[in-house]
Amino acid sequence: MSIIRDTLLLQKRELERNLKEKYVERKVKFHINDDMIRIIIGPRRAGKSFFAIHALNKISESHFGYANFDDEKLVEVKDYDDIINTINSVYNNPRSILFDEIQNLEKWELFVNRLQRQGYRLIITGSNSKLLSAELATHLTGRHLQITIFPFSFKEFLDVENKELTEGEIKEKLHSYITYGGYPEPTVKKINIKDYLSTLLDSTIYKDIIKRHKIRNPQAIEDLVFYLLSNISNEFSYNTLSKVTKCKSVHTIEKYLGYLEEAFIFFRVKAFSFKAKEQITRNKKIRRILTQSHRATLPFVSPCLGVREQ
């Protein structure tokens, strides 16, 4: 119990620091005036937990509990009652609790289901879309609302400056946004964007794909990502990807692409057709969600803004 308490106290101090940091209002509706569980999903580092804590604070829910399951000390806990009892102790019996990256907790959906029945108002975040939706559909049907948080829109990206910008400054900001995207942390804190995006991509691939799905051939995933980043907006076939990555099975390629979509790195775009069969059978295109990260990891890609905007 002491390890859990020490961990939650450290997280509480981090929470208090985050509430004091500059916050750009997100254009997302959020309220918690009923007992529905709020599920906040989106890419890693898109600002899900930052959005949640400021939204809770804004609507006079300053008395809320918090636990971040990106910490191995909490994930290793076997008795989940120890977690909730410690949260009640540290946060003085909060009615609302924010669980961050809860998909890392084994059988988390049963834990959440039980807490909701006990009267807690729950807000949970996750970086894996399919994992959350599949398990929620099974255990929490009709008792949850889903909110998706992506990196800053261009309007939110401009709001960081908190001042009127000239036309020239807006064009310069647009070029930066198209090139590197709108991830909140490097935008607000002005840290090195290339290093940030490269590290974020590597971390997402390892944590959300290789580690979570126990990939036995991580090089194949890395080769697939490298190829897709080099060919953003180009058509592809599963057979082509199979040859490029030396994966013998087209089924494996489809599975890997599914993992990349679940982790909000890419998504597949079907060819337009009024015929459903053609949409299914024709070659697809890849678009990125982990925004513009190919510019950070692949400096040789096309400088054409039109290609990047696609």
C-alpha cells in the first residue's frame, strides 16, 4: 500500500503542476452532469489528460481523484481495491476520478464497471482506439460517452500565441503547422519539435504495438512504418507491403496495419466509389494521425506542401 500511496502522491503533485501550466482551450464539448463514463481517446501526447484535468477543474470538479497507469508500479498491483482505497485516502473520497492510460491495466473494464455501479463518476483516457471500444462494447454498453482528442487544430495552434497575428505571421505558422503538426507540448513549450516527434513515434510503436501485441518480428513493423512514412498519400496494396517488409503473409500485413490504426499512427483511406465492392477491393492510401512525424524521422521526403497536406 505504501508504494501505491507514494506513487499517487507523486502523480498528485504532477497534476497540481499541470493545472498551473498554460492551457489552450480545446474546441471540444465536455460535461459530467450524469453518471455516464467519459472515455477520452486519441494519440499519445495529444493532450487527453491535460484536457480532462482542466475541464474537470473548470466545471467546479476540483475535488477529483487521479491515477496514471502509464506507471508500472500501479500496473503491477493485483488487488484493485488497494488502488481505489488509496485514491480515496489521498484525494479525500472524491466522487469523480480520472484514470489515465487505463488500457495498461489488466481487465480494467471490469474494474471501471464496478466503480460506476458504486456511484463514482469516471473519466478515463486511452491511446488505443480498438482496445477501448471493443472492451467497452462488451462490458459498458450504453453507459459511456466517447470523446476523441487529436493534436491542435490550426485555430488552436494559433491560439497559443494569444495575440493578433499579421497575415505574414499566419502564413509562417501555417507552414510550420503543415510541416510538423500541432502537438500541444512542443507548440506551447517551444521545445525541439523534430526530436520530440521522432521520440514520440518510436515510443508509440514500442509501447502500443510491439510490446502490447507481443510482436515477434519487430523489424517487420519498423520496416512497414518506414515504408509508409516514405509513401504518405500514395496508393498501396497488401501484396506490395508484404514484399517490402518480407512478411510472407498478407494477413500479417493487414493485422499490422490494424495495430498502427489502433495506436493512432496511420489510418487507411478507401478509394472513392459508389460501389461498396470497389471500395473494399481497390488499393488504399495511408494518411497519418501521428501528425507530420515523417518530416521529423525522414528528412529526405518530398518538401511539397501539397503532398504533406494530403
